[in-house]
Amino acid sequence: MLKLFYQTELVEAGCDEAGRGCLAGPVFAAAVILPEGFYHEKLNDSKQVTEEDRYELRSFIEKNAVSYQVAMVDHEEIDRINILNASFKAMHLAIEKLKTKARFLIIDGNRFTKYKRVPHACIIQGDAHYASIAAASILAKTYRDDFMRNLHPDFPEYKWITNKGYGTKEHRKAIEQFGLTPYHRRSFSCTNSQLELDME
């Protein structure tokens, strides 16, 4: 069962991103502050939840969270500042927009660039342990999926409606056949031989 809070003295927001390992499109991040007693039996790391359940959870989170925000950093900025910094920037943007200000942050992963003077804790696989990080992962994932799905009609050859920009075989073959779109990340290795390297 997911823990609700890392600590209880300060208003706490959970943060996570989606799309870090993709070859195309932006990286999305979300920040979520949950209330006491928040619970949904299906809430988990977004990668462990079906697509249908993710959208059910998104509605539940948006209805019941104390505050939530989603932000993105586009592919061009990813190429300028690198994907790690872009992920942190997207989290910062989401935190900044929260209507209820977070006084403590819990971050999925092992690294984070400090946001102003707000203390934080980095938690490896935090989306499998803390409800607010899992909620943030659900929001980031579904909003990013919607973004890529909306691009699909303009670039149907790349099958973003199913692969969402990740380096699947069908996506790699489309890049080989049709080349890069304006939404591909030029700083990423997008040729087939290089894609055999460690991509998410």
C-alpha cells in the first residue's frame, strides 16, 4: 500500500515526469498535493497501471487533490539544456504553478535541482511508494500521451498514437524510412544502430 506522506509537518507535494526516454516530443512533469485520507485502490506507478485506469485515476486525482499542476518543456529546449535539466525544469514549472504552495517536495528518482529554498527528498522508485508521486506520474503520463496522440494525425507513419514517441521497433523503422520530424529530439540518438543503446 502506498504511503500518503513522507513527512507531515510541512505541506508536501509529490513530483514526477513522463517522457524522459522518448525520441520525440516534450517532457511533462506534474506536482500534486494530496489531502489527509486520500486513497484509490488502483493508484500506482503509471507504468504499472492500464491506460484505461490511468484516465480514471486522473479524473479522481484532479477532483480530490488539494492542488495539482502539470507543465512541459518542449523538444527544442530538451536539445538545448539536455533531458535531465529539462525534466527538472518541467517539475519546477509545475511546482511554481501550484495554487497551494508546497513547503516540502518528494521527487521520484535519485537527483533533483533544488527549487528555491524548498527542502526536498529524492526517492528511488518513489512512484511505487508514495501516493503523491504516483499521482504525479499518472498526470504527467496522461497529459503527455494526449499531446502525442494529438500529433499523430500530422505524422501517422510514426505511430505515436501507440508508441507515444518511445523508441519502439515501429518508431525506429519509420525514422529510417521517413527521417526525423520537427518534433524529434536532435540531441538523442535516433538512428537504428545507436538506438540499441540504453534507451527507456
